[in-house]
Amino acid sequence: MIRLVLFLIVLALVAFGASWLADRPGEMLIAWQGWRIETTVPVALAALAAFSVALLVVWHLLSLLIRSPKLLVGFSRRRKREKGWAAVSRGLLAIGSGDIEAAKRARADAQKYLPREPLTQLLAAQSAQFAGDQDEALRVFRTMLDEPGTRLLGLRGLHIEARRSGDIDASRVLAEEAANQDPALTWAADAVMEARCAEGDYPGARAVLEKQMSHRGIDKLQYRRRRAVLLAAEALALEVSDPPVARERAVEAVRLAPTLVPAAAVAGRLLGNNGDLRKATKIVETAYAATPHPELADVAARLRPGDAALDRLKRIRALAAKAPDHPESLIALAHGTIDAQQFAEARALLQRLSQEPTQRVCLLMAELEATEHEDVGKAREWAARALRAPRDPAWIADGRVFDEWGPVSPVTGKLDAFIWAVPPGVSATPVLEHEAERVRTAIAAIREKEEARREVERAAELEKLSHAAPVPATAEDAKPVDAKPAETKPAIASPATAKPAPAKSVEAPPPVVALPPLPDDPGPVTDAETAEPAPARKRLFGL
């Protein structure tokens, strides 16, 4: 718009000047070497303008002719660069679309027209990787190390190839070299931190993080989160060997990330062991309000070692009030009430979760049946139901379930990769195994009671049988017989008759008393019992 206005202004001035000269034509006379030229002023000015234009055209043509070789060379270079960039674009698109042959052709064209261009080297390396030619890819990446502009690109490529081949030491050395050259480089800093975390060198990982933050390679929120993760991991590692240092690290981690469950849990345990129950309770409750978690409930219940079950239940009630309707709160209360033998309340709590009971709820019902009613049958029924029940949340990293949280993923080594969520699939989670152990303990207690009761009954039966058996007579118990003379009668002869000889007198054996079999007596051994026993049935959850 401004240009249009300026053009109109200039055009108006020219028109005004031409009109002004036309009104005042005047006369010009030029006499030179016998020549006499007479004309008006406007005509003279027009001739001067035409001559100037012709002179400029001639000058431009002469300049173009002189510079033509250089122009031709520049034109040729531009054409080659255009063809090279077009080849690079085609190659990258071919790699993205999976066309290996087109990528190879584009790489050849790019190397022909742009042999020294960094993107050409990148295309060559990526096409070699795409084709599975690791040696060629390594050669290209090593070539990149010679140029300052492509050195970091070469280090990254070699780092990736080293990780693919399983050479962890080489990948770490390459990442550290890249991080030293550019501390703000994200992939290099992450790789070094992950490697040091895998070795348990959490202070070294924090040093890399601090250097990355000082070079503005990470935003402040991510920095605080990662520092909290590293501090929590160090606190867990030092919890047994150096509790004071572990407590300091855990408290700092909670300050940076109050809702980080592992940090709050280890801080609560360490502060509780140190007697600082108020601060420990505040930390655990703050984290639980944001993320209800069974580990936080367990820490809250055992903040003071040696407390009775009712005291633990009181602290669980205070914690559950932070998220009263959350399933984890109901499950934590059910745990506490079962331990405190308040079975009616425990059953009422579990009834609130009975619409879609998860595996933990089913196992809690099994524990309740075994503990309250000593009903092993119902306990086994609920344990069997747990196999088909929905799963409970667990720690997941890169799609795999783990029983404990960690600072890096055991699968990929990624920092802060663990999440608390419901895992896919139907296999038992680590939390479920813990619940199954409680059920096994309850059933084992029932069996011990039954065995003790059978022992008592067996002893009573033996005592009863010992009183019921007859006592054999002794010689002292026989009464003496008075001696009298035998009476004599006259013998009268009579014809003899055949009679059987009297049987010889034999002393009768003592009476035999048949004792009933004991309650656990298996009875006579049969042929079937001498055969090899059948394989034992697989028990559900070992119950």
C-alpha cells in the first residue's frame, strides 16, 4: 500500500513537471564543429534521457559478458544443490515410508551432488541402518566425528548402534563425551544419568542433572521431578546402611515432589523410626491425599513400631479420611479391622467393594472367612474367585509389572518410567501375592488349631480306654479254702460202660480287649495303599 502511494506521488510530480515544461518550451541552440542544432528544452531533456537509458543497457550487456563464466559456474552449482536437496528430501521420505530401494537411489544422488553436506551424511547413515548394513552406518558415523558441525550427530549415531549391539560400556563413553561437549544435550544427559542410576551412583546422576540445568537444557518442573526421583532412590539405597543420610535425602525429595509416593513412603518410615511422628504423618497424608497407595497406608499404620492393632487402626482411619471413598482407603481399613479382630466392620467395608471385587478384595474376603469363622472352604472359594477378578493397580514400567518402584526402567533404562496403574492381563500382581500370603497364614493358623484339638481328643480317648480295660487277678486276691477230710464210701462194682476220656484241663488265657482305632490311625494297609501315590493336586495360591 505504501509503495502504491509513493508511486502515485512520483507519477504526479513527473506529470506536473512535464506540464510545466510544455507551458514553457524555451529554445536551445548547440553549435559545434559546423553543426548547428536548434531544439526546445523538453525535446532536449527527452533525448538526454534516451541516451542515458541506452548507455545503461550497453553497460549491463558488457558486464554480463564479462561475468558470464562465473555466472555459468554459479548456475551449475545452484542446479547441483537443488538436485542434491531434492535427493535428500526424496531419501528421507523414502526412509519414512519404508521404500529401501528409493532410499538407496536418493542416497546415491545426494552423495553425487552434495558429498560434504551434513544431511547427506545423515541420509547415508539412516539408509544404511534401514537396510541393516551396520558396518556402513558405523563408517558414516565415524566420518561425522571429523567435522565439528557433525560431531554430535556422529556421537549419537555411534551411541545408538552401541546400545543396539549390547555394548553398554561403549554407549556410556559416547554419551559422556557428548554430554561434556554440550551439557544441555538432552539425549546425552539422559543416557549418562540412566547409566549411573543402573550402577547405583545417584550422586553422580544428580551432578549431571545439575550441569544440565545450569546450561538450561531442562525446564524447572522437570528438573525438580527428576532430582526428587534421584534423591528418593538414594534414600531407599541408604535406608538400612545409613539412616541419617537416607532421612535427609528423603525429606529433600518430598520437598521437591510432595506427591512422589516412594519418597513419601521412605521419608515416613525413616522419620517414624527417628521418633518424629508428626512430620512423618504429615508427609504420608499429603502424598496419600494426592495418590492413595497401599504402601503409604502400610507406612502410616506402622509409624511407631510395637503398636497394638487398635492403635494402628486409629492411624489408618486418620489416613483414610484424606480420601474416604477411594477403594484403597476401604481396603486399608479392611486390613486394619481384620488385624484388630473387628470382623463386622471389616465385612461391611468389603461389602462396599463387592460389586466388582478386585483380586485383593477377594483375598481379603478369604482372609476374613478364615480368621472370623475358621471356614477353610469359603476361604478357598474366595481365593479361587480372585483368579478371575479384575486386577489391582501395580508399578508398571514399559508395559511390565514390577513388585517395587525404581528410578529407572529395568527394561529400557529410562529415568522416571514407573507409573502406578492397573496392568493389563490376568496374571497375579505382586500386591496380590502379598495378600495371598495373609490368607495362607490364616489357614495355617486354623490347621494348627485343628491339630491341637485332635491331640487333645486323642489324649482324652487314650485315657478313657485305659480306665475301661479289665484288671488281671493276682494270687493275693484269692480266698483261702478250709481243709476237710474226704468222705469214704464203699465201692460197688458195676459193669463198665464206655465213656469218652475227660479232656485235659488247660488254664484259660486272659480276656482280649479290642481297642478302637485312634482318630488318625489309617487302619490296615491295603494293596492300593502300597502302590505309588498319585501326584498331589496343585493348590490355589499355595493354600
